[in-house]
Amino acid sequence: MQPVPEIDIERLAALARLRLSDEEKTEFSQQLSQILGFFQQLQSIEVGEIAPMSHPFETDAPLREDDPSPGWSPQRALLNAPASRDNQLVVPKVIEDA
């Protein structure tokens, strides 16, 4: 395993726009070094033969059949619309004229 690289905590604090005391710099530097060490441990694990997965458990998603069905008529679709005109919804203008 490679040694954990030195962390420039002052530059990191400046990038994050943080003001850190000397004690905080020492504490955070140690904590970040530990975190990077954990990532190095993870990199040493051989995962080449493990198939990628999107879920930790084997599951088959229950899907319904994709049966076509007739859509709603414009009148039914507009039943609860606050305002409509020519079988279309009427909505307030949201873009100002340039």
C-alpha cells in the first residue's frame, strides 16, 4: 500500500473558504489522512470478477404488461383545469417580453 499523500490543509481550507485554528488544522489533517487511507484500502480489493449491480439483493422488478389503451379525450383531460381555450390549458405568462 502506498503512503498517504501529505494534505495541504491550508490550501484546502482556502478553497472551502474556511477559517481554521491551528488545532483544527491539525485535527482535520489527521482525519483526512485517515479517510484517504481507507480509500487506499478499498483500491487494493480485487473486484474484477464481480458483476456490477444496481441493488444489493437479487430482485426481479414486477412490471405490468405494456398494453396500449385509449387516451383521454381533451374534454376529460381539461375537467379540472382552472382555465382552458381551444382544448388547451391556459396558464399564466411566465416569460417577460425582451
